Amino acid sequence: MKTKIFLLCCLTAIISSCAVIRPGDVGIKRRLGKLQNKTKTQGVFLYNPFVTMIVRVPIRTINKEIRLNLPSKEGLNVKAEISILYHIEQDKVREIIESVGKNYEKTLILSTFRSASADVCARFFAKDMHSGKRGEIEKEIKKQMATILKGRGFQIEAVLLKSITLPTGLYSAIESKLRAEQQAQQMTFVLQREEKEAERKRIEAEGIRDAQLIIKEGISEGNIKWQSLQVLKEIATSPNAKLILTDGKTPVLINGDK
């Protein structure tokens, strides 16, 4: 019985002296309140539970979702749901724990994000957060966060605006503006089409006028006489018997069968 108790105590001591570091995390020993220099990656970590504890810190990509109100350029409050993707540099883990503590996300990441997002969004109109400038806003927030956190051991991978809720009435205003823009574009298309049709008719009229001028210029007294002679020549050379009366100017044909 005593042997079993002894073995159980030994087993409990061994288990309590082992720490398992999972993939994506690192562990660092804190002995008597002092952090060790070396960090341990995935695997088993042996330590003395009476004087030492293991501080685990994730170095994988963290997705932190935040809901907050963002100010716009016109002074409106826009409700937003935003994701921050970031990770910690492994060689900076000890420095982060010493200078900030394990509550680094609230102390640095979130406070930095709130400051950067408020500063960036205040430069844009509310409708811009719901349009093609969304990507530009994300890049600007990420850039400002990276500048503030430079050298602190954090890498900001991306800032993603997941959902934007505009103030009441602004959606209707945006929709009205879009409808007006579409109507203006349609009217522009109609005007361009009418202008092209008018241009086509003008060119057609000019062509008809030019043709008439050419015909008019061709109907001269000399041309008429020349055409008359050509007709008279064709009649004269015809094998059919014809009687032609002419004064030398205008031939008169009398059918020989009558």
C-alpha cells in the first residue's frame, strides 16, 4: 500500500514537472520571478514546479476581432467590425513579457489600433468606408500601427474591415445619389446617340447635295448636244429601218413600220 502511494506521488511530481509546448507557441521559464534567456518551442519542457513556472506565448498568427465606433470626416459615428491579424517575433518574446507583460494584446495591440483607426478614418467620409476606398483605409491603418509598434516585436499582417454599419439615413442618401448618377449617365448616353444620329444625317445630306451639284454641273448645253449626237449615231447604225428628221440639233424618230 505504501509502495503504491509512493509511486503515485512520484508520478504526480513527474507530471507536474512537465510542460507541453504546442505548435505555434513558445515557452519561457520564470524562476523565482526572473525570466530565463532561452525560449522553448514545441515539445516537452521539464522544470521545477516549486520555484519555476512556464510562461506560454503564441507566436502563430492571431486574429483579433474588434467592434467599435469610428469617426468619419463629416463627424459621423460609423459602427465597424474589424479583424487585426498579427504575430509576435520569437526572439522578442522575453522582451515583450518583461516590458509589457502577458496582457500585451490589450496594452499595446488594441490601444494602438484604436488610435490609428480613429486617426485614419477621420480623414475619410463615411461612404468611403463602404466603397472602393475600403482597401485604402485598411492599408493606412496597418501602416500607422506598424510605425507605432516598430521594434516592439509585433508584426501587423493585415487590418480587415469586415462589416460597416452606416448611420441611419445615410444609406438612403447614397442610394439616391447612385440613382441620380445612373440617370445622368443614361442621359449622357442618349445625348451622345442623338448627336451621332444628327451627324449621320448631316453627312448624308451633304452627300446628296454634292451629288446634285455634280449632276447639275454635268447638264450643260454642250453635254446635251453631245448626248444627242451619240443617240443619233446609235440609231443610224441600227439594222432596223428608221426615218430620222432632224434640224441638226434635235433628232425626231419615225418608226419605219408605221
